[in-house]
Amino acid sequence: MRGGNGKPGIARVGGKWRVCLTIVLFWVAGSRRAAGAGWSERWDSDPGYLNPIDLEISPGGSRLYVVCQESNEVRVVDTRTHEVIGRVKVGLKPEAIALSPDGKTLYVSNEHSDSVTEIDARSLRVRGVLKTGWGPVGLTTDRTGKFLYVANTLENDVSIINLATGHQVKRVETSRFPEYMDLSRSGNHIYVSNLIARLGPYYRPPVSEVTVINTRKQMVSERISVPGVIELRHIAQVPRSAGGYLLIPFMRPKNLNALIQIPQGWYLTHGMAVIWPRHSGGRPRARVTEVLLDDIDHYYADGTGAAVTPNGDWALITAASANVVSIINVARLNRLLQQIPVNDPEALADRLDSARHFVARRLPTGRDPTAVAVSPDNHYAYITNRLDDSISVVNLRSLRIVSTIDLGGPKEITVLRRGEQLFHDARFCYEGQFACVTCHPHGGLSNGLTWSFETPKLGHDLVQNRTLRSIAGTSPFNWNGMNPNLEVQDGPRTEMYIFRSQGFSPSEVRDLTSFVRSLRLPPDPYDDPGGDLTPAQRRGRAIFFRTKTNDGRLIPLHDRCYYCHAPLTHYTSRVQMNVGTATPHDTIQSFDVPQLQGVWMRAPYLHNGEALTLEEIWTKFNAHNQHGFTSDMNKAQLNDLVEFLKTL
Amino acid sequence: MRLRLVQSLRIATLLILAAACGAAAPLPPLYTQWINYTPANGFPPGEVYCVAPDGNRVWAGTANGLVLLENGRVKKVFTTADGLAGDAVMSVAVDKMTGDVWVGALGGLSRYSGGRFKNYTNLSSGLANDLVYGVAVQGRYVWVATAAGVNRFDTYSGDWSIWNETNAPFNEPWCYGIAVTKKKVYVAAWGGGVLVYDLAGHYWKPYTDPDHSMEIVLYRNEGLIHNIVSGIAYNPELHMFWASTYFGLSGFDGRNWHNYLTKDSGLASNFISAVQSRGSEVWACTQKGLSEFDYKTKIWVTYRPVNWRALDAAKAVKDGPGEIIMSWPDGKKRKIETPTSLAHNYILNVAFQGKDIWVATAQGLSHGIVEPQQEKKLYDSFTNGR
């Protein structure tokens, strides 16, 4: 590996002593934990925010069960008095809630505990904790209430748990980052929306997936492709009498265009997928179409929450970064949908004049409205305002916000809180098109797309979106390393190249960067809490730190893994390196060395996202050993190296 | 008259033996009706390498794609154009828990789930090699036999493990077949014999020709008949694994080997491409027909077209007659003609669907059905010497 000037860079930065020190300190430190911190650690004095992120309404409509992500609890609200009447502690970072069919049991997914808490809905007594896969979020029971389905976001599958025994009976594979799920009205199917698009051919529009699970067979019965979109969110079902389809909010990127080349401004839209599943109506395959929720001159960024009134009159979609709920007249939407030719399902997918036909009202909510639930009598909708610790109450007869329920969070706003609010606020962007969270959803995740941002040359310098998780201490930033710190990255750079609009004030930049620095990777499931590595991981570690080839030749310092990916500095040397991956579309040859922590969940790889898997980095894009000396390795060694990297 | 008497006595003895063994040792089924799938009814041309029943569906791996039969009709032929890793499909395994279908192809491993293929290749995953000959599902794990060793894929964590000549006692890592139980994994290695992995102990145990040569064993039941093993099957009822080689059939009961050659058994040919087992039956897929060996009654039954010698690789039977050759433990044989036949004599694999069998041949897929009345008539004719 060579520096940007084509010369080995090791001589400049310390020679063998540095290498030896690096290895010794790494082994002493034992693992990546030297650089990381636990999820429970807080970066400033946290006054105890709640962050309500999901809610369920009791069958009779008298209670709201609100999942509070930050305080690790469920709070219960009386819908008549709007008072908090109960609370119960759950696991770490609860994300979603489901009710048993009889309404007697609550199930809450705990993303960072890899579990579901089972709660008596009346007494709020915890009955038990069910083990799930990694990173559980969405969940639902089947119609009988005998089985619980839980989406494991970090393993891309769904655990099916027998509630009589509490044990997982099987898992079924989804697409990437399955986040939300919903039981069909017939009870025969479960729909799963996947946040991240499928890993697909390079430089092709993304394709997202709604996975359909047959609850009788407990098998995947269909994988519905939703073309051209990412970040599928909550699922709402329009009753058969009103159309019989699903509504799922999405983001529709134009990442195959250089964004700055759009003469009218930005072009990154938000809308909803309209899906008639295969089993509804005996179709040979699902019918999918897409409709935008944005207006021509103002956008409603990050559609997230979705619900339909039981009578099918209204649908509600929250725009989390616009702090708005759009209320949709379903009958008018149906009229528009009838105009879409069957053979051209994306006919309206880019039309910014659609929403005016069916959006009856845009109502301002609190900050970061994430979920919505409708009362059984069709009269009220309740919206969780995650970053305000409140719930907006919508009267569905007057179509107005009639009340805001204070869930009892602190009134003090800390630096981190302000930063998080800014991170989720699209008003800084041209026409409100997006916020930071739009491209870095779910706690700073990468949305997995390749973009063309910062060049006047159309189609040049395609850049893979990186995660923001645990980037503190990994400066410089940007694929070319041009931004020396987060203040530049999130301030002037974002103003100039990303938002193209009003920039942040200095204090806002400070708050925002504080929040970005606080973003952490989830617990690494590949890492044994006891610190032990598996035999394969140990062999992989030896390869990572090897100094000789398989036939005993000395590997030059700059061709060793740990030279560029130094363990003590988050596995990045924090310089730019030419690893032979530049393409004719790149205007530079050397790229910022990325950190490796959490690399297992960052696919695709390389600066432009060309490598779809870790293996491809070396099998397809390292023909001349510029990205470390790897050509002597056999397949088993490469597998071992990958196993070790997954522990970082 | 004397011949009839001897034959009757033989059958009577057999029936007495069968009765002595109890209901677990019935006479082997006789397949008298064959339905063939060839290009004439929409099936792709060429070899059929494997077949896997899946409820009312049947998956067949061919030289020209993966075929899905539903209710006796060709529903779809999947190829690389549909996302399959390779057009030549060597193995198929259905995960009964998830419904996913795992496809081993010359081009990689494919997972068919919910109507979509997801591929794993040597370059993009931990797959040892893109020539995938065998695949088997064991709970959350998928075991894969490739031309460069054995893989285990953890469908939960995504981890890949490889065993080959560098970390396991593989004389040759070219693996042709794989079979799994809850406790063990059985691998057929071409030139490397049989390897058995103990899941609890995490170790491999090799079984090779004791002569250490590329000739067959010197003594009949000395050990694995030959190191060129083309297929492997485990029989839970007999507690035996069976290995097909290009030089005969071997079975191992944990203590003793049981080897079979054409010269001293009813095996149609020593050149065996695959072996499968069901109940007390062992099915050897040979180049000269499909041979079934009933381990308890020691009866051999071979199925093939009547005109099998005239068939060549480019020709399949359409509606020609077939023949059943029954070989008794005392070495006597009897040949019976049936109106229908297997599509070809060159048998590449076989699978079971209830009492029915599905046979992969060099020129088409055959569905074998027992006709109870016809079966009884045939056995009666043996008894009565009609």
C-alpha cells in the first residue's frame, strides 16, 4: 500500500517502532473495546429523555402503550385523561411493540439486549424475556397468538418464537435490515419492510424488498421488489373495502444522477409504496406502484410512521424530518391509482404534483414523529414525537391536532439533544428535501448507496455512503480526506455540497457534531463477551498481523493489514492511500482509509461501493496486491481473515 | 415342473424369512409404471443430475437449468437468466423448516426463497469453490460439497467454514456428495474416499480403500471398495452409510463393511453415480440401470429400458417397454417386462416421495409408481411360477 505520492508511507510516520508498538498495544488491549464504549454509556449528563418511538393502542382504545427508546421503558397513557398512568422497564433500546390478539400481553423488542420483553398488559408485570436474534426491532404475533415473529435487523432474518415454550422454532431470511412488520388483516401473512435496499449490481438503481411470510407454513412466500427506492418503513394496510393494499413510506433517491446537475435544484424525494400483494386477489405476483408525498416546492422528508383508519377513510404518514403528518384521503388516492397504467407501475414515481390530489391536510407535529396509531372508533390518531417526548393527538373528524400529551420527559435541552434534533431536521436543506438522518438512518447507519456529490464532472467521483457510527476519532473525513474534522464536515461542507441551503450557525454545528460523535456501533454479535476468539477468528487475527507470506517472504510494512488499519486508532491510519481501486470515474487515486469497527455490517465496500462483500475486496479488487499483500492466501485463510474482521 | 417347484420353495422360504423378520422386512416395492419427463413434454434436454421432492412439487437439477414440476407438470425452468448461479445444477436440497431451496450448481450455490435466488460464489462469499456438487441442510447450517472441499454455512450468522486438505484428512478435496444427520456429516470425495465429521467432537474420520491404491479392495468386505466415491447416503433405519463408487457399492455399519459388485450380486453395474437409501432399501444409480437392494431380504431389483443397449446419450425412451430384473439371495434371477420404462438406462440419481420414486437419468426425469395390483400379480407369479 502506498501513499498518495506513490511512495511507501511508513518511513514518514515512525518505522518499525511504530508497528511494534501498535501490535503490542493491540494485544495488551485485547480487543476493539479499547476504542469503543458500551451502549449504556452517556456522553454528557443525560437528564433522562424518553424518546417515544412506537406505540400500540389497546383493543378498546382506552390505553396507549408507548415504547420509550431512551429510558428503556413502556409508558401507559390514558386516552381519556391524557395522563401517564403506568410504566414498566424493559430491555436496552426498546424499538417496537406488539399486542397479543386478545390484548392481554405486550411484547417489546429490545434492540440492544437481543430480546423481547413479555408484559401483562393490565398489571404491567413483566412475565418473561424471550431471546431473539441480533438487533430485534419489528415484531408481531400471528392470528392465534401462539407464535411471535421478530425482525432481527443485524442478521437479516425473522425469528419465529413459540410463545408456549418461549423458544425460537426457526428463522426465515429477509432482505437487509428488516425493521418493521405487520400481520395481514386475514392473519394469513406477515409483511416485513426492509430498511436497506438489496445488495445489487453496481451502479444500478436500488431495489428494496417487502418480505411476505406465510403464517400457516411459517415460510417466506413472496419477496416483493420495490424498485428505485430505499428505507421502507412502517406498514399500513388499507382494508379490502377501501382498496386492499399496503402503504409503506420510502425515500426515492436519485443517486445515479449527479445531484448538483439538476437544474431545478435537488431531487431526492419521499413517498410511499402502494402494494397489492399476490395473495390478495389471486394475482400471479404482487402489483407495486409508487406515489410521492412531496409537493413541487416543499418536501416532506423521511416518511416513517404509517396507519390507516379502520374504516379505510384516511391514511396517515408521518414525515419524521419535516415534523409533519400527511393525512391522505384514501378515496382520492384510489382515483389517482386507477390512472396508473398496469404496464407502467412507476408512472407517478417521480411526479411531484401527485400529492395535491390526495393529501387532505398537512399537520405540524412535534419533533421526529416516528409512529402513528389510530383509535378503533376512527376518531383519533396518536403520533409519537420522539425528540419531544410527547404524543400529538389528531382529531380525524376535524383533521386537526387537538392535543399534545406530555409523556413526562425532562424540559432541559442538552447539547446532545439539540444536536440530535438538528440531525433529524430537514429545514436546513433546500426545499426541506432531507436531513442528516435521511442518508444515515437508524442511529447513523449508512443507507448503502453510492452518490455523486462534489464534482462538476457529471458521473465522476462516485462515493459510497459511510456509516456515522463510531466515527469519533477517525478524522479526517470524506472519501478524499479533505475535511479535517467533523466541524468542517458537518458545517461548511454540508452547507455547500449537501444541503445547498441555509447553513447551521456555529452553535448548531457544535451541537450537531457533538451528537454525531456520540453515535455508537451496536454491540458486535461476533465478539465473544468473554474476550475469546473462535479458532477461525484467531487464525484470521494472525493473518491480519502477519509479517510474512505463506512461503516465508517478508511482507513490506506498507502491505500489511495493520499498517493502514491500525488497531489503536480505530483501525484506520487516518491518511489517504492508493490501494489500486480508483476507476476511470475517479479524479483522485488515493482515498481516506476507513475505520474497520463494525465493518461486518457496512456492505458494500471500497470508496465507491463496488465490492458487495468483504471477500470481494480481495477476490475482485486487489489484483496487484495494492490493498495489502493477499495473493498468496488460500480460500480458507481469506475466510479466517473475514471472520476476524467481523469481530472488530 | 421341477423348476417351478424350486422357485415356489424359494419364494416360500423368502416369505418365511420375511415373516421371521417381522413387518419391517416386506418385499421390496415393484415399480411397474413410469412417467417420463423429456423435451417432449417441456422438460429441458440433456442430463438430469439430481431430484428433490418438495410436497406436491418436485425440483430437478439438469444440465440446462433447475426444473420445477408442480402437480406432474413442468411449471418453470430456472436458468442463470432467472438469477441461478449456474445452469448445470448438480444438487438440490429443500430446507423443510424454512421452505428455502438450496441449489448446488456449476457456478456457485443458490438459495431460492420467496421466488428469488440469492447466490453465493467463491469470489463473493466464503464458498470454497464454484463447482458445487452436493448440498444438504442441517438445521441452521447448510453443508456444501465443492471441488475444493467442504463448506458449512451458518444461515444465522453468515459465517463460512471450510474443510479441505489443509485442515482435514482429505486425500483429495474434490467432493461429490454430502449427507447429514443430527450428529454427523458424511462426505463423498472423488479419490478421497468417505469422510465423516463428528459434530460433537469436531473431528473428521476418513474411510479409504485399505489397500491405499487405486484398485478395488483385495478382499470382499475389507473396507471401502474404492477411493473414487461418487455419492453418499446415510440410512437411519439400518444405521449404515452407503457409498457409491465407480467400482462397486459399499456399506458400513460402524463395524463391518458390506461390499457389492456385479459379479456376486444383483447390482446392474459397478459404475455407480449416486446412492440413496430408504427404509431397508439401498438404491444404486448405475450406468446400466437403477438397482435397488433390500438389505433385509437381500433381494436385488434392477430397472432399465428393454432396449437399453441401443440407447445412447442422445436418445431417451419415449414409450418403450421396461424390464425389471429380480435377483434372489440364492443368485437366481428373473426378468419381467413392463409396458413403460425409465427414460434412460444411465441413472444419475434417485429420490423418494412417499412410496413413489423420482429418477434422474442421462436423458430425462422418470417418475416411478407402484401399481399395487400389478405388484401383487408379479409377486404371485413368482410364488406360483405362473
